[in-house]
Amino acid sequence: MERKTKKLERKKETTAEADRTAKRKIEREEERLKATNRDMSMFKMKSMLAIGFAFT
């Protein structure tokens, strides 16, 4: 996840003056990363909740 974020940041820096299609691709990749991060956070929260119930 961190690697992909860093890669996206590098891409943003190199394509600062890029055409519209490149910017759209970057925006789509950002949205995918946000969704993945949200899903991972939700999974982690559910796991912690399940562990909490199991050990109390």
C-alpha cells in the first residue's frame, strides 16, 4: 500500500504539466487507493472487534 502511494506521488510530480488523460489516470489510481485503504481499515476494525469479543 505504501509503495503504491509513493509511486503515485512520484507520478504526480513527473506529470505536473501532463495532458488530461494522464491526469485522469492518476485521479482514478488515487480513488482506487482510497477505496483500498478504506476497505483495509474496515477489515482491521472488524478484526479487532472480533478479537475483543472473543477474549472478553
